[in-house]
Amino acid sequence: MADNKIDTLMKRILDVTGINSQSELANELEINRSGITHARNNNKIPDKWIVKLYRRFGFNPQWIESGIGNVFIQTQSDQDVEFKYIPKVAARLSAGTGSFECDENITDYLSFQTKWLASKGSARDMVAMEVFGQSMEPAIKEGDTVLIDQSQKNILAGAIYAVGVEDTILVKRVEKHPNKLVLCSDNKDYEPIYLKREEADRIRIVGKVIWSCREYR
């Protein structure tokens, strides 16, 4: 009979961290003991656990899942440079007016130089997502990946943010006007979205877009 992945994971993490019990580990993961039981029954390591263990201890996600590779994320170069891995989630941020597709499963990890991340914001609050829609072209095109710092929610005029409007997430430049908020597109074919004070109170700033990349197909 194959070993249960959760039991193997527990032993691996407890041995390295010195945590004494599954209850303590559950506290570190911010879950109930019932969550461990549920994961054991499914014989599957939840993606949220991998993210939390990475952020809490700096564990290598590959090592968490398989026990293979370096225990901690710390890649050395000739200049002794350290890198951090930021999770990319299977969620798509709208740069138009489409609905938000939300799936918390991690699809990949992107590697960034630690010093660079520190200069941009809070690495532990960063997440990468894919953009769809054409309203932010040419700066951000459909299919681009953006890096969002969810700790940066204070609005700086002209900066690009991921903004939640009802059930939609938009990537827009955000400006504050008297008694209203304006969501601006770079693509002139899209009109600005004006939100009056009572409407602006219902939106949420997900975070500031600090970086983007483009994969040529």
C-alpha cells in the first residue's frame, strides 16, 4: 500500500523545523486539524499548504511535495545572489470588462532576485497572474503575466492596479478625482470608468502591478 502523501509530508516538515506535533503544524498552516484529516483522506497536498510553508519557512516547493532537491530556496550565483520564488496562480485578471476567473491552484513559480523584490515591495504579499482583455495595450497585452504586490493598496496617481469591481477584476490606471474614482485604460478605444463616491466604496484595490512579462507565441 502506497504511503499517504500527507503523513510523509508531515514527517518531512517536522524533522526539519523541529515542530513537535501535527497540531503545531496545523497552527503554522493556519488550518484546523480537520483540514489535515481531509487532506489525508484525499491523499493530496493542498496548494495553499505549499504557499504557506514556502512563505513561512522558505522551503523549496519541489522539496515540500517530493522530498527532492534543496530544502530551502536559496540559489547562489557567482555574486552570491539569493532568489525568491513567487507563486503564479490560475486566475485571470481582466484588462477589459470580462468576468474574473478565480482558481487558487498554483500553476507555476517565477524566480526573482531577492534584492529587486525588496526594492519593489513585500515579496510575501506578491502573486503573479495572467491578464486577458485589450484595454491596457500597448503597455500590457492580453496573455501577459503581471506581478502584483497585494500590500500596496494606497492609490498613486497613474499607477496600475488590480481592482475588484463587484465580480470582476480589472487592471487599470487609477486616479482619484473629487468625489469619485477613475479607472483609466491605456487603449483609447476604452472609455474611462468613473465611480462616484458611493460606488467607489464598494470596490477593492487588490494590489499594485509592479512588473509584467510577455511570452511570445
